[in-house]
Amino acid sequence: MDLKPTVQGGMIYATMACWVIAVISSIAKRIGPARILFFVGFLLASAAWVYRWIDVQHVPMQNLFEVFLTLGVLIWPIWLFSWRVLDIRSFVSDLVIGLIVLFPAGFVFHAEPQRLPPALQSWLFAPHVAVYMISYVFMARAMVQAIGVWMLCPPGMPDPRTLDSERATYQMARLGFPLLTLGLLLGSVWGQRAWGDYWGWDPKELWSLASWLVYIGYFHFRYMNGTRYPRVNSLWAVTGMVFIVITLLWVNLSRIFPGLHNYAT
Amino acid sequence: MAGLRRVILQCALLLVVLLIVLSIYGAFRGAEAAQVFFNSIPVGVYWVVFAVLLTVSIGIFPRLLKVPSLLLIHTGCLCILFGGLYGSKSVMQWSDRLGSAGPSIRSGRMILYEGETDNRVMLEDADPRIGKLPFALRLKDFRIEYYDAPQVIVESDDKQVWHIPAEAGIEYPLGDRGTVTVLGVFRNLKLAMENGQMVPYDHPGPDSNPAVHLLFLAPDGKEEKRFAFSFPGGGHGTGPWSVQYSPPGMIKDYFSDLEVVENGQVAECKTIEVNDPLYYGGYFFYQDSYDSAEMRYTVLRVTSARGLVWVFLGFAQVVVGLFWHFWILRRRGI
């Protein structure tokens, strides 16, 4: 446990408090105040992110603390986009995702400012990480919808609610997948410029390839079978997110996977 | 035909699942072993089967030909596979045996001493041979940039403080207290007895005793030599000075000033750094390492650009195709 009695830590805790109250308000059918609190939490998280940028003097995406803070900032804009553009009417699940991603930033990872090592001083640093973060949020939302399919889908023929969740899973995945691919491409270009290899067979690269392939499998399976097997479709989406979590966390934190990306802890 | 298409799709799915399993296996093996594994003949067969299946798919799925985004994605994957195979160690070794005129150095390292010219490359991939480039490289200069430049903190007995750049040869005014000259900067200071006098020198090895040799010159012409060390209280002397050396902090970047020498002429000059390599004659030259003990040489990583255009062309196709298909066409319900 790493409590942060700092201005930045205070903003993270305040964001989490806003979102916890928003969840309670939403359950109590007080949707208006809940939405306002969701937005206030976003403003606080954004302020913490900007504060961090000024403090460390580079885009705050270097280590896991900064990455999870960035994920926390992305939750509200992606929720708004999904609501307005895609008509996906989720709310509490987005708040819960936001709380889950801010928890490691607030309580687990150290926040000591770090300077960028030479390899990270590249114009590709920010877009590579940012694109991955946005895709991760989409894929996390896809997973939530996929879990909904498993919870709603009775054995036998799927009902309309199940199919709605299945389609929402697909909508999220189809938005996140090109970004996931772009992240892989930018990483590859960067690897070529920094180390001389567009692909180094590093554990993090291989896990990110495995994540990418799971979604390839998902799209091909869904193309073959449509919505006939919503539970199987959803299983692909959940597996993809599990692989993403392994890529993001286990590979960096475990000593089982030594590699070029281990600085990002 | 519909049955054949279904079989092809099932085979594709099977190959995808197999590659997922192989990737996880590779991740547990580590980068070096994974590279050997994914370049082995059985996995090479897998890549070829994958490429054949993709080609057949493009031929028998009319949708792949009718929808340009899908065609881009699938031909992009083919380009990546082709580029990867064309630039792989195995294919380069085979083309060497067939007497190909192409480059035979896939990847390796060069050690270049300051002022010297060389074209020899120590090959990687457990290959003990030395490769030779058709041109040579000369290292004009190698240098390191730090986040915090090294400096000497000088404090007089009346609590005036000066921050002096720790660069040998610098003479710095101390107001009405005279001047101080930096005689030498040492990463690992040792003293040796020469002609009855203690002479400072830099001992090769890790930085365990960073220090600066200083010469104070008072207005009345009185001289005093002092050493400043990185710990407080370092630098004994009789003068009215307290000194401390703040050695360089974290490295910000490495630079090598290179010249490409071909047929006795300088064909190109470039200062390379991390994330900014030199490209010449089908090879990339990267800032890889350096002589951390005495800073006399730089180490460059050399890689062939063979197959690279195909790989990045394929990547671009896949990305453009995916955004087009999933972000634009799907929104229109296509």
C-alpha cells in the first residue's frame, strides 16, 4: 500500500470519492447528481494528470503510476463518446472501471518523479502509449459488456437483451482494435529507430501480439457464426482483456519476463 | 465453394490460436530463445503455411476482393510475412550460399575508437564471424549529455557560494577572492607517486571515487591546490574555502559523430544518438553502447534494412484497412 499525502494524491482520492458517490447516487436512481460527480471526477483526474506533467516535465506515461492515472482520465470522455455516438447506455460499469484503474495509481504504485532514459526520448513515446491506453479502455468496456452477455444469456436461444450486450461488445471491440493495431505499429517503428529491430521477440511484445491475435480470433469467429454463439463471442472478448492485463501488469512486474520494456514499472 | 470457404476460415482460426499459444510459449522463454524459436525451421513452415492460406483466402473469398479495406488488411499481413521472411537470418544465409549480391550482415556490432576508421562488424545470432561492410565508418567524437551537468560548489568562509562547471581547464572568477581553475576531472581518482610527487590519475573501472582537482589563486598570488570530492567535507586544505564536487547525474543521451568513408572520400556525416540512427548503403547504425571505463570508443549496432520496406508497407496497409473498415464502413453498416 502506497498512500500519497500530496496534492496530486489528494486529487486522485477526490476523484475516487466523487465516483464512489456517483455509483451510490446512480443505484439510488439519482442519475443527475451522479453524472455531475462523474464529470467533476474527470476534471480532478485531469488536473492531477496535468500537475504530474508539469512536475515530471514530460508526458506522464512513463511508469505504471502514470499509465493508470492516464487511464483514469480517459474513462469519462470515452463514456461520453459511447453514449452520444454509439448509443451505448452504460454508466455504473464505467464508474467501476474508472475506480479500478485509479486504485493502483492511488494506492499501489510509487509516484516518485522519474526522468526519461534516452530510449524514451522519442516523438513516438506519447502516441504509442496514448493509443494503447485508449484502446485498453475500449477493450475494458467490451469486456464489461461481454460479462453482461454471460450473466444475461440463458442456456438455449439468446434473448434480445443478451444480443444487445453482444452487439455492444462488438462495437467496443471494433473501435478499440484499430487503435490496438496502431499501438503495435507505432511500437514497431519506435523499436526500429531506437534498437534496430521492428520486432525483438521481447516478452511484452509477444504478449501484446497474443492479445492482438485473440481479437483477430474474435472477429473471425464472429464473422463465421454471427451472433449464434454469444457466449463464445464474449469469451474471446474477455480473454483478450485478460491478455491485455497480463501485457500491462504481469510482464512488467514479474521477474519471469525480463526484457527491454521492464523500465516501465 | 461455401464448404471450402468454411474450411479455410476454420484453418485460419486454428492457425491464429496456434500462434497465440506459440507467442505465450515464446514470452516464457525470453527474447533471445524466442527469436531462435520463431526463426526455426518448424515455425518457418508455419509462417509459409500462414502466407499460403492468406493468399488462397484472397483468391476464394469474393468479399475480400470487393471490400478494399479487407483487401488492404489481408494483403498487408502478406507483406509483413514476406518482409519478415525476406529479412530473416535463414533466408539471408540461403541467399549468401546462392551467391546473392545482397547484404550478408543481418545484424551485428561495431567498436569504433575516436579518430579511427573501421568496416568490421561482429555478427550477432551466435555467429562468431566478422562481417565486412563495403564502406567504412570513422568516429570523430563520442560524448554523453547529462540531465545535471557536473559542477563544483565552492563556499568561502564568509558564506559566499559559487557553482563552477566541472570541466578541465575552466578558470572561474571568485569576486575579490581571486580565481579557481579546474585542473582535472576524475571519475575514479587515484594517486601515484612520480618523481617524489603525488600525481592524480583516473583509474579504469567503475566510478567509485569521483573528484575534481582545483587550483585556487588568491589576489596576492598565493596558490593552493585542492581536491573536491562528492561527499560533504571532502577537499582538505588550509585556504578559506569549502568545496564539494557534484558529479554528473542521470545520462540524458549519447552522441557519436560519424563519417562514412567510401573509396577514400567522406560520403556522409551524421551525429547519431539514441532514437536517431544513421542509414547508409542498406544498413542502419545505432548508438548502442560505449566505453564506460575510459570513454575511448563507442559501440554501434548495425542492422540490415532488408525486407523492412515490405514490413512497414504491410503495417501501414493493415492499420489503414482496419480504421477504414471498423471506424468508417461499419458506421455506415457496410
